[in-house]
Amino acid sequence: MMRRKHWIFAAAILLGLLAGDVAYWRIAAERLRTGYQNWLAGRVAEGWGVHSGALSIGGWPGAAKVVVQNLTLRHAGPAIPGDIEVASAGVDLSVSLLSPANLQISLTGPTHVRLANTSDLIVTSEEDSLSVPLLASGRRPFDFRARSLRIEPANGAWHTTMGLLNVNVDVADQAASGQQGPAITFSASAEAIALPAVVKWPLGSNISSMTLDGTLNGPIPKTRDLTAWAEAWRDGGGSLAISHLTVGWGPLGLTSSATLALDDQLQPMGSGNGRVVGYAATLDRLAAGGVLTKSAATAAKAVLSLMAGAGDPDQPPAVDVPLTLQYRTLSMRQVPLVRLPELDWPAH
């Protein structure tokens, strides 16, 4: 009799724990659904057009999940972010019940993206996830990860792929924008990048790897007019500091750093330093592809050879070079390399 009572007592405890877990999951899922609906209302107030199918909840027992079917976001007009449309077959929002400090967002099925007057792009991946913190801390970090990412137009004329993409962005809250420190800190890395085959790339259509680390400094203007934003950011002493950039592309191995800003014509200017491996073969390919003139490539190789000195004959030549960008011209030791196209800012 006593043993039976023990079993009944243990079963009651288990049922109580199970009921508590279900109640906790239900509360978390409903809060997540309410938070998503509040977020949508905020986007509508900012001028976005929003359409979506029915919401459903799930994820028990490990997580609270809200599934959004057929979500479409549209924005039009000159205000940031300009003309944009994003349509996804499905969006999963989930929070771990054991560690509910971060919101995980993933896309299911193809996502269509249209920017301004560009053609419709279809984005797919085997796996993607955006992590957003739910606790206020004065800064807002975002972590995005995608595996086997593919981007192509709706007509299938070309495609580009990435084996792995990681992006980390840490944004200072507007309330803390007057404090010391960068407004935005970012890092990104990508591997196994295949560029569209319809373009003849001088260095080849495959980039083995690329990394980027940097900060956006200066005040973040509150205006949503893109040109006014750039002017205010420039006038406030804004700068873009690239602390570390690496690229492995064909014969080119590049490691560099730079600081960039906007000049009085809102064109990029700045200076930096880079270590270039395989510069001779790289310059030859750029000249053959029409990116550089043959005279510019010849002059650059002559200067780089003098700077490099004697190296290991069994290794690709490497050299450390200073670079400057002014009046849309990228130069190396006073030798102009290439003139960049003008940034065309929209009228106020």
C-alpha cells in the first residue's frame, strides 16, 4: 500500500512539473507572439507595408516558437532604407525555454528581395539563423550565420554562392550615442565564394576566403533622408575604420587596414596599408581584364618590386604598400592605380 502511494506521489510530481512546463511554454509563446505583433505595428508606423499569413505557435518542450507564413515587407520613398521589398515563404521565431535571453530568427523556404529598380533576387540556404538579444544593455548585438547560401535572380540568368557566411554587428543605442566608443562595431567572414559565371572576373570566379573587421565612428544621424544622413555623419566627424581585411582571390593574398571618410562632395576618401602577396600575377590579370591600364600595371609592378626587395624565389612575391584614396582615385605611393565611379546620392 505504501509503495503504491509513493508511485502516486511521484506521478503527481511529474504531472505537476509537466503542467508547469506546458504553462511556461504557453506564456513564453504568447509573449513572443505579442512581441512580434508589436514589432509589426512599429514597422507600419514607420511607413512599411506588411502582409503575412496566419501565425502558429510550437517548439515545445525545448523552446517557444512562433511560425509566420508568407511574410512580406515593403518600403517605398526616399527615406532610409529606400525602395525595398522582402517576401519570405516562412519565418520562425524561437526562444529557448532554458536560456530565454536571445531570440533566434530563421527563414524557411526561398526569400525574395527587390531593391529599388533591380530585378527580383531569390535567396536560399541550407541553414540560416539571426540571433538578437532580448535584454536591454545599451548596445544591440546581432549575429547572423548562413550555410550554403545562394543568391540568384528570378529569371535564373546567374547565381552566386557562399559555403559559409558569418556576420556580427554591435550597434550602440541612440540613447547612448553621446558616449565614447564606436557607434557600430562589425565583423564578417565568408568562405568558398563563387561569383556569377556570366562575368569574366580578372582574378577568377572563386574567392577562397574573405574576412572584415571594423567600426563605424561618429554620431548616428536621426534623419532618414539618405543624403542628409551622409552629410550629417560627415560633418560630425564620421569615419569608417577597417581594422582588418583579408582576401584570398586567385593569385592575390591581401591583408590590409584603412580609415575612410566622405569628402566635401560626399565621395569616399582615406588611406590605409596592405600586405600584398602575389602582386605581379595579380597586376597582370587586372591589366589583361581591363581593370587597370597596362601602363599603370607596369608602373605599379616596378614600384612594388623596388619596395619588396629580394625575397624567397620559391614563394610568390609579397610587399607592404601604403594606399590612398582621394578624388575617387586609388593610388599607391603617388602612382594612380584606378579611378572609382562616382557615388550618385539621391536629391534631397
